[in-house]
Amino acid sequence: MIRRRKKKEDRKEIKENFFEQYSKVEQAFSRFYKWISVWTDRILFSQRYGKAVALLLAILVYAVVNISDDASSLFETRQVYTFYSQPVTVLVNEETYEVSGVPETVDVQLQGDINDLQMIRQQNNLNVVADLRQLGEGSSEIQLEVKNIPSRVVAFIESGNVNVVLKKKVTKTYTLGYDYVNLAQMDATYDLGEPQFDSDTVNVRASEDTLKQVSYVKALIDVKNVNGDFEVDAPLAAYNEKGEKLDVDIIPDVMHTKVTVTRPKKTVPIQIVAVGSMEDGLAIETCTASLNEITLYGKQSVLDKIDQIEVSLPVSGINSNRTLNMPITLPSGVTSADANQISIRVTVGKETSKKIENISIQFTNQAKELDGKQITTNPKNVDVTVYGSEEMLQNIDKEDIIVTADLKGISTNGESKVTLKVTGKNRLVNYQLASNEVTVTVSN
């Protein structure tokens, strides 16, 4: 009981101390508030301090109003980003003026908030413009402009000021030529005919200085993978004498074109030609080929010059009957053939000879200066000895042998020594002249 009474007395004492201390603090705060209030009244309502207070309040209001912009800028992340090789769009009456001096591309540097720059990069719609619509003929200095960016982003173009020249365009008519393009991607066995245009002439519009450079205008006809007659709207292009493309207006800019496509072919005989010399006393007795003719494909102009295809037969190593498979070599310009090799069956016999007399001499490479002049040889005719198997020789006569004299370099009257050459239709035997030289006399 005594202990409980003691605890109650302690708690009562603590409460009394707390309220005593609180009362002291409250009284001190009350005195401080009254002191502040008195001095505030003295300053605000005193003529002596009124002007100073008004100035202080004005400065405070100004700072509050303007600090908002500065504070917001503290949270912005400004960056610089360069957009390289941006194309320049030229705004001008293209039908009236030819423009020079405007760069094709420029580098653009943008400065702004990182979010704005990121948006511009993602949208990829930055546009550099050279606005020439208010300019007339002649030289002018303009400033390139950057479009499609927020107003808060600052743009800078290196060499943004450019000198441009506007020249009035005139029109001139040109004959239309053509080029076939992508020939390597067309089957080479096909031949392209002459294209037929809706019009053989076109109008070219440019400044007089540029038109003076135009050497020809061509239709560019794409023949990739063509295998028959076709029609196409071929784009047109103008070139200078160096073959460089010119920036001009071509009217129309495409030409409707019809092209005939053929696959020329020609069938010619195959002739076996002996190459080299057989052992003494031996000769080819018979020669049988698996093919007697071959069909060639290529341009008609090439095929027209081909009368036969020769296949070489190396005879230096042949001393008995045998069969050889030989490749067929196509002449230049022939794109393909219906065979690429031939099988040749050869039998070997004894060599003998046959003399054929009084073969006339023919002339080759005769100059125009010799037209109408009298050309004679001494002797007039020659004898030829043919070496081969008896079976081969019995089918050779005078009409099968050709002896020629090359008149190259002879253009005036007089005598000249000329070398003779002998060949024959049968290319599996050997031909030999009694003399390889003849005297040629030219006279009026």
C-alpha cells in the first residue's frame, strides 16, 4: 500500500513539472510573437520604411514569376545532333528555269531537348528547302531553311548560304536513238531487231548553255530475260559527247517502243582438217565423222559470214586405225550450237602422190589502183603435187585445188616477186608446189 501511494505521488509530481515547463515556453513564444507583430506594424505602416518594403515585395514577385522558366530549364536535357547528307528540296518553277548552285545534300546540326531530337530521328521527316519561287533569272544568294522541326529546336546548316543561278529554259528537237540495257541477262541465242518508236523525235528543254552540250538522246530499252517480241515504255536520257548524262527535261520522258526478237540459226557443213605430219610412208586412208553438219546460233550478221566449221584432227601421233573425240570450237560471235564435240574414225594407209598440172593462179588483196590494169604472172600456170593415200587421191582433180598470189603492197606498174599459196577442198592430204614464188607484172 505504501509503495502504491508513493508511485501516485511521483506521477503527480511529473505532471506538475511538465505543465510548469509548458507554461514557460508558451509565455516566451507569446512575448516573441508580440515583438514581431509590433515591429511588423512599425515597418509596414511607417512612412520611413514603406518604400523599402514595396521595393522588396516587387523584387520578390518578379523573381517568383521568372524563376519558373529557369527552373523548368534546369530539368531539360539539351543535346546537339548532326543529320548527315540531308537532301535539299528545290522549290522553283521547273518548266521555266534551270537551277545551278544548289547542293544536292547538306549536313544539318540540330540543338534542342533530347526528346525532340529523338522524335525527329524516329519520324525521319527532316526537310531542307531552297525556296527560289520569288527569284528571277540571274544570280542570287539564298539561305537554306530547315522544315518539320519544333520551334524550340535550333538548326544550323554549314554553308547554309548558297549562290544560285537561274537560267530560262528553251526547247529543241532531237532525233531519238536507243541503247539495249541488261544484255548480259538475256539469252545470247536471241537477236534483237531495230526498235520501233511511237515517235522518232523528242523535245529537250534546258538552258541554251546546257542544250549546246547535248550530243544525243537515247531510249534505254531493258532486255532482261526477254525471249520474244515485246513492248515497253522506255525511259529517255540525254548525253554529252563524252557519254555523260545531262540533267534536262525530255518531253516525253518515256517512249513506247516495240522490239522484234528472233533466234537466228544456220546449218553449215563440218570439215575435218589434218594438223601436223604423219610418219613417213603413212597417210589417212579414210576419215568418217559422227556429224557432217552443225546448226549454229547467233546474230544474223555473224552467221552470214560463216560457210563451214573446221575441226582440227592432230595426225602426228596417228600410226594405226583409231577413233578420236574432238571438241568443236565455235567462231567468235556464235553464241551456241547443237553440238560441242564430234567423234572421228580414222583408218591409216600407205602414202602415195599425184601430180596435177596447169593450175591457174588467182589473185588476192588486189589494190583499187590496179583496177583496169593488166596483171600477168610468169609462169601463167603451175603444177601441184598432192600427197595422200590412194583412196583419197583418186577423188581429187584440178578444180579442187586453189593457188593464190598475194598482191598486197603492189599498186603501180612493174614487176614484183610474189609468194604463192596452195590449198584444196580436201584438208586431209598435203599439197606441194614445184616453186613457191612467181613474178607478177603490172602494166596498162
